[in-house]
Amino acid sequence: MINLGIFAKAPISGHVKTRLAPAIGLDAAARLHARMIERTLTLAHEAGLEAVTLWTWPQVTDSHIIEQCRQRGFAIAVQQGKNLGQRMAYACEQASPQLIIGTDCPGITAQHLRRAADDLKAGAQLVLTPALDGGYVLIGLRQPRPEIFQNITWGSAEVLAQTRTTIRKLDLQAIEYEPLWDVDRPEDLIKLREAFPVLAAKLLAEITVDNAFT
């Protein structure tokens, strides 16, 4: 059984997507984040994975998100650890094999999730989808390997390079997929509209974007 952990901050104004605030404001940034969580829950359902957990920080209180998880049989848990690496390592220790994704990548699909799950089932020790900003949007481990998440400068453009170095040192059988991109900065809203207009219309519904900041 492949486990999927969806990692997300709770959608609280001023707590999430603050780099988007100059273009859409803090409240709208939180609404956008909540919608991206909901979309990711839908993808997980479409992928048909056996066990899905929404890992939030802090505890999620959004009633719509909670109800989506309840209806689909998804678990909700609070992330444990002092930094992102410790929190992902903790999730891997709770159940393996484990896939971990965020909620910020508009290009990720249910097919991406199924492919990664199939590769882990087939024997891959690690699967990885790079992000164009130097991080990654998906990682999967057949067995817990906390070293993968150690000595990483989280939030920097060095995350992917540092992770690749650790993978080589551990001599892991790894499969790396084509890179994707996250919605983190105002200019990413332009990319979102251009690359995924239908999705953008849903995510940005009733949200005004100040083009001066994009």
C-alpha cells in the first residue's frame, strides 16, 4: 500500500502565501491557498491511492477542507518537527512507502501521483519531481530514510541540489521526473493564467490581481 502525505500550512490570513500579498492581499492569498489544498485533495482522490493524510501546520480548522477529507476517508494530522525536513521524516516514519507532495503546483496531476506510486511499488527506493525554483514538488520513499531530509537549507534554491547530493551519498535507486513549478510569487500568477487558464479561473475566482505587482 502506498501512502500519500499532502503537506500544507493551514489557510490562515497572514500565515500563508505572504509573497503573493502585494498582488492580491493577505486574505485573498489565504483563500487561494485553501483552494489549492482542495484541488490537491481532489487529485489524490482521482489517483486512487490507498491511504491519504493531509498534514497541516498548525491544525486546520477550515470546515470545507475538513469535510472533503471526511467524505473521502482521508486522515488529517498535524505536522511534527521543528523544520520541514523533520516533519517530512516524521510522516515517512508513520507509514511506508510514502509519497509526499505540497499543494502549490498547478501542473501536478493524478497521473503524476499514480506514476510515482507505481514506481515505488515496482521497487524504486526514491522518486522525485524537481521544482524549477530549486526545490521539489514531490518526493517518495520506499522506506524511511531521515538522512534525505537532513542538512538541507529549506526554503532556498539549494534544496534540490543538496537532496541530490545526499541521494548519491546513500547510493539510492532514484527515479527523477520532469520538473514542474510552484505558485509562490506574484509573477507566478501570470504563468498560472497563461499555462492553465481554466484552473486559474477557478483558483482566482473573485480575487483581484494587481497587475502592477505581476
